Amino acid sequence: MDSTQRRCKTLIVKTTGDRKMLTLDLTERTFWPEFTADGTLFWTDRRDKAYDLSGKRVPDAEYKKPKVENQSPWRIESSKLTIETCGLYYRDAGGTDHRLTQNEWHDNYCITRDRQFVVATTWDGELIVWRTDDCKRVFHQKLAHDYGYLAYDPDKNRVLLGDATHDGTTFLRALLIRPAEAGQQRNPPDKE
């Protein structure tokens, strides 16, 4: 760390196999990475800097905001023009939009691979899970004083959570999504 200038690191962490970590060539803090639909590329906060999952810069990748599809979560950013409509939404199979919350913390939300749950963190340090078939809240817990990062691990069907303090992430937790069992209603998630 340079004593006259604060420098931050952005890492890609492989959570399976050898759990490799790669450091990107960035010194500014990354807040809102945006992934392509297939998950093979992502952009940092500046949408002119794209990387592949090996950490290699992809200079010709043009950023386009993903189109909202049925059975997917999406959000309307808060601004003076969207004060009444901002928030996290879920578009159901029929194309109807349901507002889940106005308190989501930026892009820290996901949908499970079976499309049964939407999970988000809030500005107040809460973790909230909604069922997609009726958009009802099925899990709610205060995890931190403020807000927190969220990433979905589809291989293990879990949500990884980290705090977002000014000096870096100091904890990592996981929310496991139990598979639905034959003849039973959908199961709420378990927290690790």
C-alpha cells in the first residue's frame, strides 16, 4: 500500500478445485462488476474494462445492459426521476413485474439455478430471500451493521456473502439452498 495513495485489489476467486485467486491489474476499488449472460466475461465499474475469468483483459468487448427476460430479477436504479419506481423487481413467467424491495444494495442479488428463489442484500445489512412462484419473502436475517456483497455459486447452489467495510471484506458466509424433495413444498434456505 502506498502511504500517499490508497490502492485496492480486485480478485477473481475460484471456489472449486484448487481455489485459485487471481489479481486484476486494477488499483481502484471495484463495486459493481457486471457479467455477461453466459458468465464468461465481466466488466468492472467502468464498463470499458472487460475481463475473462482467467483475469485477462478483453479490450474489444462492448458492454450492453442485459435485457430483462421472464423469470429473472432486475432493478431500476434510484434517481430523482425514479423515486417512486426504483427497486428490485422480479419478472415472472407470464411477464408480470413484481417489486420485491426498494432497499436492495446495488447489484447484490441473484436467482437460484432452479429459478425458485431470488436473494438480495440491503442497505441495512439484511439478507432477504423471496420465493419466485408467489414473490413471498421466505427468509430474512440481519447479518451486518450496513450492507454486504453477494455472489451465487451455482455448482453448490449457495449464496456467498461478505461484508463491505471501508477497509475490505472481513467475513465470508454461505447460505445453502436445499433441493426440493419429492412430494414436499419448496424448502427455505439454510444459513451456514
